[in-house]
Amino acid sequence: MILLVHSAKDPAGVNIAKSIHQRLQFKRTSRIFQESPVYTVEFGSKQVSHVTLNEEPVYPQGLPESFPEAQLVVFISRHSSLSGKPTLSVHVPGNLAEAELGGLPRQISVAPAKAMQTSLRTLDCLKTEKQLDYEVSYECTHHGPSLRVPTMFVELGSSEKQWQDERAADVVGQAAMEGIASFGTLSASAVLGIGGTHYNQKFTAMALRNEAAFGHMVPKYALPQLDLEMLQQCVERTWEKVDCAVLDWKGIKSEDKPKLMGSLAELGLQVRKV
């Protein structure tokens, strides 16, 4: 079973969920979760259950205990940034260091790399098709929850104006469902991305060209806290096999490079500099 999740407190999530329900014939079940009914639909070969949170989507740390049959969790939500730049994004939740916004300290979710790449490419394709003036991007791993099942966020941002954009919400909804459809259907390897900014355009471009499917991505600002244990967790908590680290070489401070390269060698990962 695939778990689709949005929060009643999230205007973008509400609009994305509404768009998905307009496209698919969800059926209301008898189950109630956090005071809202659970809906279900068969999408391709997948059974998808849709739940509504009464808390922000960064906080439901106990979600897998309530839905132990979930093989993949997909959050549809808003994205916020100070710039307010119209953005359609995909990322894995989890905390590379302290838990400042949900989740657990130094605990990351399992990254479904191929599903994320599928959603990213769908966002880009539909954005172009519908002539939407949005940037499409991966985001680095950040915020909660920290779940031990494959988990991804597909987001609409970055301000109130975009959260209310029904056409963009429909694109995010379609991208989330395409990611769900692709999960587990293809045997694929993944790469670990390291360096650069929070919105890494080099990694995004590689994924859009189908050169690589990224799992966890660690930005330059998080590298001082990135030790061998955390690197190993990034590798092990990726659904696909990770045998290569892609480094945004110019986006890594010189003082962080020796420790990083030593840790990657200790883990036996191939290294590709871009």
C-alpha cells in the first residue's frame, strides 16, 4: 500500500489533494485518522490510501506505526522560502544534524530515488506543457519526519500566491501520482549528491537528463556536521542501491574536502565530480 498524505493546515496541500481527487475516483473508507476519513483508490497496480493530517506535515513521526502496511509515503505540501520564487520541488525528509523542524536528530527517512526522479521529470514536463512560470528543482534532505520507510515530499511554492494556483497544484498532484506509479517497478541504482546549494541545479539537471537518480542530497552548509556515520546512513537509507557519490566539487569548501573524501573511500563509494 502507498500512503498519500496532506495536512489540513497546509493550503497548498489542500489544493493539490483536491486536484488529485478530481482526477481519480477515491472511495471513502470506514477508517478515521486524526479526525478525518481515509480514502482509497487503485492507481495502476498500486493501492493508494489518502490521509489528512490535523498537524503540519513535518511532524507525524508516528505515521508508520498507524499504517504499518505502507511501502511508500508521499507528502503533497507547500514549499516556503523568503524569496517567494515560484518553485515545484521534490525532496526526502530527515535531519542531517539537529531536529529543528520535526523528525529526529541525525535521523533521515529512506529515499525513494527513482520515484523522486519520476516526479521531478513529470513536474518539468507538465510545467513546460502548461506554460507555467515555475522553477523545477530537487531540494536537499531537510526537516521532519524521519521515517524508516521510503518517503518523499512533492511541493508547491514558495508563497501564498503559488499555494492557491490551481493549475500548478494540478501539476504537483499528477507528478506525485506518477512517482507513486513508478515506485518498485524498475530496478535502478541511485547516487548520493554532496555539495552546492539547497536547490542544486546541477543535480536537478542530471536527473532531468536521466543521467542519475538522486537519493539523499547534502548541501554545502551541512558538510561540517557530515561524519562517516551520517554518510553511511545516507547510503543505507536509500531504497535503491547506492554505489556512487556525485560531488558538486566547486560547491564544497576546501577545508571540508579531505575529511569527506576519506569517508567516501572508507565506505567504498565511487566518486564523480561535476
